Amino acid sequence: MINHGNDGGQVDDATVTITRIGEKTRALRRERGFTLQELAKLTELSPSMLSLMERGKSSPSIGSLVAVASALGVRVADLVSEEESRASQPVQRKQDQPVYETGGLRRLVVYSDESRGIEMSIIDYPVDAPSTVNRFKHSGVEFGVVLAGTLRVDVDSENYTLGEGDSIGYPSILPHRIKCAGSTAASALWVNLHLEGPR
């Protein structure tokens, strides 16, 4: 589901959003000449899962969206948003900041500058969110700081437990997984850098 802003605002029906993600994924995959099997290899997702996603029959996790967007050379926002990409502005107002809800996680994109390959977001992690089961990898580098609660961040073969105020950074190409590690929900600020240039 997409919600623009935190005080009501425009809310897309979840089914419409899932269908739009699937249609954009299929169109971009075909535009780049990938088969489902080739995209599956790039994302480390199964062809059957990608097929369900393209047909709007499955709600992808944020991790899956990041992996697919990276493989297709676009931003997650390009798959989810119904709006065309806009030129970056120095100020992005609260009411214009999109919220993505998928796989049990809530992701508020507080700033995005596609010309510089930068995206900053706040992600809320409920206890036992289903989207935090699998590890994912994609292009770029990411940095995060825990705003509330406790997070477990698995990066490659290392496991880190982070409390409020703790920060972490790593190459996104390393397999990683992030989930709530406490008895209450957690929240973190993340900055993703796409070092290869504009997305």
C-alpha cells in the first residue's frame, strides 16, 4: 500500500499497488530482454515467485523489491509509484514523502535524489515481520542508524545486534537481512547510495 504523508493523504488500494508493481516489473524485464529465469538468477528469487509478482498474485517484500529494482536498473520507487519520476528538489515536504507498506514493513522515503543515486528512508520493523526471513543483495552501499528498539543485521557471515543510536554501513552486494530483535517494534533511518551513477 502507498500512503503519501502520515496524516491521511492519498492511499492506494493494496491490490492496485501490487498489480502496478507486477506490470512495471514485467514491462522493464521485457524491455531489458530478460527472461524470468535470467531475472531470477540476478535477484536470487525463484522464477515462480517472480511470475506471481508480475501477475499481481503475490505481495513482494521490501527486500524482494530492492533486489528486482537493482537488477532492472531502477529505484524501488519506480516500481511502486504511479507517478513519473520528478526532478530532484532541495526540499521534499512531509506531505509529498511516499510511504510503502509491504511484507509487514513500513518504509517512508524522506528524501530521494535519483540524479545522485541517493535515497534516504525510515523503515519500521514490527516483531516477526514476514519480509525479514530471506537475505538479499543488490548494488550500492547502505548506511543505517537505529532510531528506536533493537535490530539484528546479518551481513554476509556476520551478525550484528544494534540498539538505539547504533549505526552500521556495508556494501549492498553482500547478502544481508534486517529484522527486529526485540520484543517491541524497531525503527531505523537508512541511506542507500547507488555508486554506479543515476538510477
